[in-house]
Amino acid sequence: MIDAEEEKLKDKNETAIMHQINSNSDIIAKKI
């Protein structure tokens, strides 16, 4: 149970990080 919950949290964190990187890339691209 706990392991499965941790895996879900890891997936959510990784997805959130990817979204942050993508949004940062968009901002950088607009500045150039």
C-alpha cells in the first residue's frame, strides 16, 4: 500500500517538474 502511494507521489512530482521546465522554456523562448 505505502509503496504504491509513494510511486504515485513520485509520478506527480516528476510531472510537476516537467511542467515547470516546459513553462520556463516557453518564457525563455519568448525573451529571445
